[in-house]
Amino acid sequence: MKRSSNWFKLRAIGWRKAGLLVKAFSVLLAYKSALFVFPFRYFITPHSTVRTNKPSVGQLNEVVWAVQVVSRRVPFGFTCLVQALSVRWLLRSHPAIELKIGVHKSETGQFTAHAWVEHNQQIIIGEQSDQAFTPILTWT
């Protein structure tokens, strides 16, 4: 019974959003797999993409929504880095998209790292309100 209810939910969101979910899944899976094979520096090399399109708030929200939905529903362990890389790629033609990686050292000496994406200095995916991360890499 649960499968049919999921089918109805998928149909209810429309073909465009369903297609976006498929695209988000494909990109997330590609980055998850590629991170096992290639060193991280491979992903942050400059690309010749000319960014000229200005994203609408709706486009930004839909891409972030799709990545978050797939990340929550599919048990592949899509980390913050995989999600950030995927959002950046899905919004690659838009200006003012920045992927940031930051670090945090707790009072007990625990070292943690986190990745997030910003658009015009606003975090669109990867917000962590309980820890303050110091950016060590910004990739535009």
C-alpha cells in the first residue's frame, strides 16, 4: 500500500518537479561515486562555464528542495559536501553561487568540517545554526 501512496505523491508534484528529483538523484550519485575515485582538487579546478543567468528565487528553492528530498529519502549517505557540490553543479550557470568549506574546533578539541552553498551571501543549503564554521575555501 505504501508504494502506491508514494506513486500518488510523485504524480501530485508534477512531471517537472519529478524530473528535477531524478536529476538531483543522478547528480548526487555521480558526486558520491566520483569522490571515491578522484581527489577533491579535481572538483575545484576552474571551469570555463560563463555564468550569465540570474536565478529566480523559485529556481533556487526548487533545486535545494530536490537535493534535500533525495538526500533524506535515499539511504546512500549523501554528505554535506556531496549535497553542496550537487547544488553548485545544478545551479552552475547562475552567478553569485559559492560553495564554501569551513572548519570548527570545539572546546574539547574536536575538529569538524562542513560544506555549504551561498547565493548573494545567503546560505541556501547546508546551514548549521549550532556551530560556527570558519571558511577555509570559497569556490565560485
